[in-house]
Amino acid sequence: MARLAKGGYGICETCGATIPPERLEIRPTTTQCVGCAEAGAHQAVRRGPVDHAKKPPGSTPPRAVP
């Protein structure tokens, strides 16, 4: 309720992005967007905002379309 009163409800506490309404319907108490939640709350907070466009280490580049 405090986040709602302060205007922070629906805003990711880690990166500041808007949390999609669909996620809030499923998890109304969530404080993170999907990207930050998947990155791990404890790690994301220590390292700062998550770059959602950055590929995880070890991922393969997309294949070229002939």
C-alpha cells in the first residue's frame, strides 16, 4: 500500500521500467519487471540497473537469413 500511495506501484524498483499490467495481474505484490526478476533480485540490485537488450553471456548470435 505504501508504494501505491507514493506513486511507485507498477514501477520496477531495480531499473525503473514500467511493470506490464499483465504481470501485476498475476503478481500484484511484485516490485520488479520480468527482466530484473529473471536476472535475480539480489544480483541486479548490487550491479545496478539491468540492460534488458543485452544478451546473457554464452548466448549465440542470431543466424543470418539467406
